[in-house]
Amino acid sequence: MSPFSWDHFLAMGGYAAYVWPAYAVFFIVLVADYVSPALRRRRNLRELRGRIARQAVRQQRNPTSP
């Protein structure tokens, strides 16, 4: 059995051009899947605050409407 070689490992038996981009795409999707809900939550909260603020302004202008 031959000793471990990083060069041989990184070459992936000649398939490195296919394997490493596949890993990169996988990790990019994994990070996007992790970050996306937090960004969506921030956007939804910002929109909700804006709606509440607009509703409060409307109620101050016309206090008789529900």
C-alpha cells in the first residue's frame, strides 16, 4: 500500500474537473438554503413594519374609519 498523497487525492483519479465543481455547487446551494430564510424574514418584517406605519398614519388622518 502506498503512502497517502494529497496530489493524488486532489486529482480524484483524473475526475477532479467533475468532482470539485460538483462539491462547489453543492456547498453554494447549501449556504444559499441556510441564508435564504433569514433574508426572507428580514424582508417580510420590513414590509410589515411599513404596512403598520402606513395604517397608523391613515388612522391618524381619519380616526372614524375602522
